[in-house]
Amino acid sequence: MNERRIKTQIMLYFKFFGALLHNIDIGVDNSCPTAYITPTGKLRYNEKFMDSLTEKEQIFIICHEILHAAFG
């Protein structure tokens, strides 16, 4: 996953999610099968899983996880 490109796409085209994304630390955790958000608001994802997705699907996953953080 090209993390910088995905973040840029979200910030440009999905302003609401971009504003929330600004405060979230994104990193790799290959011990998880997909992606998750920690109780402290850190987003972690499995590299192989994310690389198997299209760019649009990656954006969806990131936005989905951002909503978990936003709604607690």
C-alpha cells in the first residue's frame, strides 16, 4: 500500500475523513489478518492484505477504521 498516496486521496476527495485522518497514526501490524484501530486511535493494517486490494478498496478500509475511532 502506498500510504502517502492513500492519505492524499482521502484528504483531497473525502474532506470529512481527511480531517479525522489528520490525527490518526497509521502503521503496519502483520500479526493481524486485516486492519484495526487501537483504543488509543492508532490504525494498524496487514501489508499483504492491503496490497491485495485495489486503491479504492484501501481507501474504503482506512475510512471504515477512521469511523471506529470517531464513534468510539
